[in-house]
Amino acid sequence: MNNTEKLAELRSLQARANTIRRELECSPPGEITYLAPLDVTSDDTVVVEADGFGGATTSVVEGNYPVDYIIKFQKFFPAESEAESAAEELACHRASPRQVLAAPA
């Protein structure tokens, strides 16, 4: 199989994966599904990034996301909706990052 054929196969597989993700209502890998400032007085941002298989990671980052930042807190959730709910809890100040992201899954 030459490179042209391999690329055609890869495109076909990607199209099928995209179709399955739409059917499962999950985002592609690396897609940001939630982004909000943690606090207007700081450089902290709450970010949810999909894993492409229905799960997602909620992070609190400091700096100029997505260019130059550090991760302060991070937790993986098995469902995107759980990760987004945790992010909303943080952004709406109903919970602290330590309460939401440092606890065991």
C-alpha cells in the first residue's frame, strides 16, 4: 500500500470515527468544550478538553491559555458532562479547585 492509499484509508477511518462520535454525542479529541475565567482578578482559567471517547479533563490553568500556561489542578472525568459540570462549579464559585479536582475520581 502506497502513501496515497494510506492517506485515503486514514481519511475514511477519520470520517467513520467522526460519524460514531456524532452518534454517541461526544467531542473529538482535544476539543475544548468549556472555557471560562476562574476569577476576574486572576489569570486562572477553567478548561475542559475532550478525550474523543466520551470523557474529558477539567483543568485550572494559569497564564495565557492556550499559548503559555501552567496547569494548577487537573482531573479526568469519564463523561464530558461531568467534566463540564465540575468546570461550571469552579467558574461559578460554588466550589474550590481543591474540592472539585483534587478529590479522587
